[in-house]
Amino acid sequence: MSTHETEQNWQHVRVVRPGQFDANTPQTPGMQRVAAVSRELAGAQGIWAGVTVVAPHVASAKHHHGELETVST
């Protein structure tokens, strides 16, 4: 791969810093979710990544994320 091709690939990288995470996400009592990578934040298609803080003794109900690949820490 040439240097020019490498530079073109990097034009599609977007850095989303923690201060830019989006808390406008579905919430569950006892859980706080923020999006780090989403369609709205990064133009992502088919993937969502975020951070979820879960209070003690709280669990999410069974659910499905549709067509999205999902990453949460």
C-alpha cells in the first residue's frame, strides 16, 4: 500500500473522546449508558459501542440489538 493510499484510509477515521460521548440513549433504572461509537457520533453503520455503568444487584432484561454489532464496557 502506498503512502497516498494509507493517507486516504485515515481520512475516514473519527476520534470520539469521552467528553463527546452521548448520553441520549435508552436507559434502564440502575444503569447509565453512553454511546462512544454510533451513527450519530461517528457516522457508524452496523456497529454501536459505549460504556455502561451498572449499579449493584441490577441486571438487564433479555433483549436484542437488531442488526447492530454491539460493544459495551
